[in-house]
Amino acid sequence: MGFCEWPVLIPAEYEERWQAASADDRQRATVLAGRVLWALTGQVFGVCPAVVRPCFQPPAHGTTWSGRAGAVFWPGVTGDPAATGPCGCSDGCREIGYDRVALPGPVAAVDEVVIDGITIDPATYRVENRRWLHRIDGQRWPTHQALHVGDDEPGAFTVRYQRGLVVPVDGQYAAGRLAVEFLAGMTGGECALPAGATSVSRQGVSVELADMREWFTNGVTGVASVDLWIMAVNPHKSKRPARITSPDAIRRRAGVL
């Protein structure tokens, strides 16, 4: 999942300077600040809209199937190979059930569930563990999906939701502080002296700065308050979200059951 949007809150002391700039310049600074913080915090935060068409696939019964007889359907999602397929486990394979759908997560919020063109009452389902869409009204999710029809047509089962981790409020203020500095650089205004300054000569009006590339190599921006937040949420300087794998997981070549 790539970068979508990073909400920005401008600190009160910079609000007047911020509002004095053009809307286009503010937008450019906002997007740039969000992209930088998204990269420097391990590409963890941020929410993107997602639309999926869940497909229920029965377990395979061929000679290459490694599952156990009687395994139940696995709720997968079309277009995401990592989330699609039969149960695919042997010992310890447990029933998922027809009232749960596995969505590529993390799931921040569900916007809409549409079955046969009809929007389902949100009170009839809930999100569990930021992954499972659990139906709680005693009904089951459809086990047939007509992929040749549109998302809102009869025969379709569509889930529209927000995928990702919501940016915390302090991260939104950090983006606002960084955006203010980017805006100053874009418009030729006064810019706060970065923490990366190595020497300042008042009378000679000369400033020597460390190479900006070194800040990004070290996972910081050069703006002290912003860097404190980055180090707090990404102390190990991760470049991308962590993934959990198991040596016991069954591996198959693409297209082979």
C-alpha cells in the first residue's frame, strides 16, 4: 500500500504565516511534508480508500492439496493473491466460518457494504482485529460473487473501506511544522535554522549546513521538533512495515493449488 494522504495540523504560532500563502503553495507543502514523514516513519501511517469484491473459495481436492478433508471455505479477496485462496493448512486448520470475511488490512473503518446493489445496515456487522469483517445479525455473507457485473449490481458483493493506520494527532502537528518550513523554502520567506547547522557567522552572514542527504540517511529532517516525533515512533529507523512469516507456512508456486 503506497502513500495516500497525511492530515496536517498547523501549529497556532505559524497559522498566520500559513494562511498568507496561496492555496497551491500550501497544498504542495502539505503533500511534501506528508510524503517525507510517511517515508521516515517506515511507511506505516496513513489511510487509503479501498474497494474489494470478496470471493469464497472451497478447499482444493486434487492430489496436490495439502489441507485436511472437510476444511471449510476461506474468505478471500479478489485482486490480492496474499489474501485469496483455500484454507491451505493441515494440522491446526480451524473453521473461519461464513460470517467473517478477511480484508487486506489494517482496516481503519468500513464505509459501505453492498450486496446485490443494496447497502447493508452497518449495525449488522463490525470489524474485528482490524482485519475481519464479522456479520453479527445471524446472517451469512454471500458465498457467490458475480465478478462480471458492476460493484453495485445484482450478484455483486462489494466492501468499501479505509485501509491503513490513522495518523495520530501529534504526527499531524509534526507534518504541519514541517510543511511550514517547506512553504518558507518554496516562497522565499524566512525559514527556521535547521538543527543540522554546523557553523554560523553573524558578522559574515554565512551559514554552513550539513548535507541534507545525511538527514534522510539518518532518518531525520533537520527540524528538531519533527525529528523528536519521528524518533519516538520509529526508533529503529525502519524503512517499511514489518511482516510476519512462519517457516511452517505452506509455500506454493503461483497458479498451483
